[in-house]
Amino acid sequence: MKRRDFGQYCGLARALELVGERWALLIVRNLIVRPRRYTELQTGLAGIPTNVLATRLKELEQAGIVERQVAPAPARGVVYALTAVGRSLEPALLSLARWGATQLGEPQKGDVVTPEGMVLNLRAVFQSAEAAGLTASWEIHVRDVVVHAVVTDGALLTGLGPAPVGPDLTITVELDDDELASYRAIVSSMRDGTVELAGDRKLLGTFLRVFTVPRVA
């Protein structure tokens, strides 16, 4: 399959040749969270045409960024996962997410927030200096989505679903029906105190300090 070729001996140009096509980095974003079946990728990438998803996956496979794996028991079938090369994109992806967050305006009609996007936001805004020596765990419930953040001696583990161990604090966020479940809206509810807490309530302030939304310059 012919890929984009800028004809420049430049690392940035090469990166754009490999992951610069429309939807490519969002596929990588979802696979950073965990391996996905084709149908799960399609569901998690609202609006992506089927033929575009198939093309991007083939391109990413050919580039050695994505690979197919057999799903572990008890699941069956094939899942798409990042290779070591693909996983090495995470720091760049988080940097782009942090920069992009400073450029967001107000949500537009039809905008959506994906669960994978919520997990990536947690990783992008994580302040490692604030978390030095910290051990704590949180679950965040927003409508039908649950994400977790576990910090162990300053190291972060995040993902979809309940925390792998009982959370120290569970935060349930209630939003208006027409309000987008963006990270900024979630944090705003936490700061306003319009959330339900179960567990060590003092860890709400810790969460807000450790997972800081980037400020617009």
C-alpha cells in the first residue's frame, strides 16, 4: 500500500508519513489503553468510515506499529494491539494531547468524549512531581463510564473499568443531560463539590492537585 512520502530526510516528516493520516493517531490512542477488536475500534472511533479504519489498520501494521494478536482466554478471535514501536509513541501522543487541550474552545454540537480519551487525559495531565512518593487509587464514574487511576509510589497506572484493587476514593460525577462529559467539566464538578464521594474524602484534593488541567497560555 502506497504511503505518503514527503521526500525529506527528517524525523518529523517520517513520523507524519507513518501516523499523519486522518484517524491514525486516534487509533493509536485507543490501542494505548488496551488491545481492541475491529468492531470495538469502530465503536470507539465515532464517525470513522469502515473502509478508512481498515486502510489505516493495514498501514499501521505494515509500518510495524500495530499487530494482530489472538485474544487470551476466555475471549476468542483476533485483537489489534500496539507493538513495542507503537507503544513508544505514547510520550509524543501525551505531549500532543496536552498542547491540544490548551487550544480547545467550547464544545460544538455533535462533539463526543470517548472513554479512551478520558484515560488519555488522565495520563496527559498527570503531574509526576506532585505525585512523588504518593500511593493512592481512585475510581471515577461518569454516566456509564468508569475509569481508574492508581498511583503507587509516584508511578501511574490508568485504564478503563474498576481499579484492579479497591479504590481509596470513588468519585461519581453527575452532569446535566446536555453537558459533554469532558475532562474539564468533570474537574469543574469536583472543584464545585457537586460530586458523590465514597472513601477517603481528603483524596479529592489530592486528585485535583496531581491531575491538573493544562492552563490556556
